[in-house]
Amino acid sequence: MARPLRSFCLHRIRSGGGCAAPTAAPPSICGAKEEQADSGDGDGKSSVKDAKEEEEDEEEAKKKKKGGGNEASAAAAIVVGRKVMVAADGGSEEARTALQWALSHAVRPCDTLVLLDVARGGGGGNGKNRRDPRGCQHLEAMRSICQAKRPEVRVEFCVVEGKDRGPAIVEAARKQGVSLLVVGQKKRSVTWRLLSMWMAGVKGAAAGGGGSAADYCVQHAACMALAVRRKSRRGGGYLITTRRQRDFWLLA
């Protein structure tokens, strides 16, 4: 048996000539496509622009790195070594101690080490032979120490004549353009120092601080000068004397 249609459904059905309720028009498919195309073009352009900017940034970073490397190499090329002078003192134990300290604490790979020996003048032909570095076996022995401990360091000989070792060493250091002068120092008693100071005052000699050649060099050298000696024969570091400090203990 057929069921009757509800009344509200019949009331909603109207003829084609009646006024239909206005309905919203569906969006245009073409317009949507155009908008999508426009947005796609914008995204593509922005992505290309970003890629170009990233490439430019990478190129700038590479240039900076290359420039930094060039600057570092140029700075390394500009570095000039110093001259460090060590008084040989006939190859004495104090001179070898000064040499060992200089090789361990003062000399850099780019420096030049000058071994200085003072020959007493007034010996005629003997003085000429002493001025020949090839005739000084102790200088060769000290150079062997340098080559064994620091083979990269350049070693030079310098032999001068003089009656007093102190003034001769100071003058040689000035002529050589030395940056650092290292002299071996002997251990002296207090009585000997007082006697030397008194003798220096009587004679009017400028033998500063104890009257030894090492003290004279420390007080009168135009460059920085150090007097070095071991604290004891068994070790225990070094005692360093400068123009302002005496017997500064360096445990090394």
C-alpha cells in the first residue's frame, strides 16, 4: 500500500514559472586555475631567488676563506727571526749551561743563534788564529749541541778580540744587532762579590753588580741580557739574573 507524501514536501515543489530562491553561483574553475597558476609562479620565482642568494652567500664565504688563508700565509712570510747571542767563554761549563737554557727557553725555529767567543788581543799571529772560527774546537762542539737539540735553528760563529770580556761582548752584541744576549754565570761567594765591588769602585771601572763579565753584560748591554747558571749540579732548575732581578729561580 502506497504511503501518502508529506505535505511539507509538496509545498516546496514549485513550478518552473515560479520564483526560485536565489542560490550562490559555484566558483569559476578557470578563475581558480588562474589563481593557482599565479601563486605557483610566485612560489617558483621566490624559490629561484632564494637559491641564487644562497649561491652568492656560498661564494662570498669561499672568498673570505681564501682571503683569510692568503692573509695567514702573508703574515707567516713576514715573520722575521731574531738574533740570539750566547757567549761561548771557551766552551766552559757555564757557557754550555747558558746554551742549554737558550735552546730550551729562548730560541725559536726562525731565530739565528750566534756563538760568540772573545780572544784576548795583543798576541800577534796567535790572535789571528784565534779569530778564525774553524780553529775554535769548542765552538764546533757547541754547534754540535745545537744541531742535536734544535736542528732547525741556524748557527753562526762570531770571534772578537778584547782585553775585557764584558765590554767586548756588549760591543759585539751591539754590532750584530742582537735581540737577546745570554751569558753563563759562575757561582760566587758573598765575600768575592763585595771584594769585586770594592775593587771596581777603587779602579773606577764600570763593572756593575759584582764585577764579573756576566754582570757587566746584564747592566750595560743595549739589548735584553740574561745571566744564567744552574741552581745546583744535581739539577733543580736555573737561576736567572736580569737588570732588575738577581738569581730568579726558574724551575725547568
